[in-house]
Amino acid sequence: MDYRELLESIVADVRALTAQGAVADYIPALANVPRERCGIAVATVGGAVFSAGDADVPFSIQSISKLFALALALQREGDDLWRRVGREPSGTPFNSLVLLERERGIPRNPFVNAGALVIADVLCRRYLQPERAVLEFVHRLLGSTHVAIDAAVARSERLHSDRNAAIAHFMKSFGNLDGDVAQLLDAYCAQCAIAMSCRDLARAALFLAADGVQSPGIAVLDAPAARRVNAVMLTCGAYDASGDYAWRIGLPTKTGVGGGIVAIAPGRLAICAWSPALDAAGNSIAAAAAVERFAAATGLSIF
Ligand code: DON
């Protein structure tokens, strides 16, 4: 199947939507990314890659990094990880604190910031340079070291990380964080500042479409673990918009405030779309529309 023409027509279709919404500015370094950027790439389990628009332009992957951090933490900890973080949708924004007091510092899932901070804490205990460990994990997935952390974005977020600091300290007060909060925030902000293109992200996420196998002989996760990551993506990957995404797209997805969305069609392919302007839930308007159109045109919804 050659998706090139379909992807070209999708980018042409959704470009008008790049005028809607707002580019994230609570991380100042993200505010200047041109809102008209729009790209899409598809990587198939057969090894083909198709793309259109700005698919080769690196952008800040932000919360999409939570996917790689989770896979790496699962590799290291296995199911013990689920004692410290749940796997239920939160129904709250990605940076909310409200459930943490009621639920004694155990975050609802690994994709809200609280859950991702717990995962980062696990990686801080396992690695001297946890953000390098996430980056090198991505390098292994791609078979290439061209992807890097954008130090300016990492610094910019770190200087404005009061909300995440509050979440981390609050969880620590319940005994659900082991390490030093300042070091944790350094690692988390650097991990979120990894810059990748749609093409890189579609390729890097392929193991989730292939029962945990990235390429012949390279198993990232065992099949049950990979399926479970997809399940958490479907139910929690777009925060309080996850139900709407299941309804509109019908595929496991993970979004980031850089404007990227990764979606998985199990057994078939991984997709990444990117456009910087976001809706009120912090997810890209044009990128979601692009993935929605792709799923509709190909009939790849899992439902
Ligand atoms: O922690 C933060 O706020 C950012 N580094 C990541 C948030 C994010 O990408 C939410 N996704 N849509």
C-alpha cells in the first residue's frame, strides 16, 4: 500500500486548521514555532515510510517522550511499575493536581504529568543521566544517533516548572517519589525537550504496532506489555480528550504540547502528525484532524 498521495491530500486538507488554536507559550521557547507548520509520516511494519508536508522538520516532542520513558521503565521494572502509577483515565488536564490528594500521591496513569514524573523518578534511580537513557533508547529504536535534546527548550521549561515541582513535592510527601525533586525536574524537562520529526517519531513508535518488536531481532517489550502500552495510550494518551480521540480516530494515540500526535494501528503501522497550534486540552488541532482523516480513509480504526 502506497500512502504518499493520501498523506499529501490530508496535509492540503488540514492546513487551514493551522490558523485555529494557540501555540503553547507556558514553555516560552515553544512560543515562536511557526503555527503554519504541518507534517505527517507513516511507518509500516513492512519497513516502508511515507510522508508529506513538514514531516522532516524536528519539533519538541514534549509529552510524546512519556511513551519512550514508559517503555524504558517497563523494560527495567516490569509490572512492579504499576504499584506506583495507575492505568485509568484521569478526566483532568495533563498538569492537574486535584486527584493526587484524594488518591494518596498515586497518579492515575503514566501520561499525565504526575505519572510521567513517577516514571522519571524510576529512571533517575536506574541511570546517572536518565534523560540520556531516554535519548539513547530513541537512538536504538531508530538505529541512528541524529536525534538530540534541544537544550534551550529544556532550560526554558525548567525555569518555568513550578507546577511540575508542586506535583513532584506533593507526591514525595505521600512517599511516591524517591529522589531529589530538582534533579528529577532537570531530567524530566530534558526528556520532554527531545526534538524529532514526524518521520523519526513514526519510525521510533513502530514497536508498538508490532507486538513490541522494533525490527527483526530487536524486541523492545514483550507482546503483552506492548499491547498494554497501547491500551493506556487509547484510554489516557490525550488526557481528558482521550474519549473524544477514541471516538474520532479509534487508535491508541499520544499527544504533546509541541503539537505532535503519534498513533498506532496495531499490526499495521505507526503514524505521526504535527502542527503546533493546540486546542484547550493542549492537543494539536490540525494534527488530530490529520490522523482522524487518515484513520477514516484507511479504515484502520481498531473498533
Ligand atoms: O510537563 C509539561 O508540562 C510538558 N513538558 C509536557 C506536557 C505535554 O506535552 C502535554 N501534552 N499535550
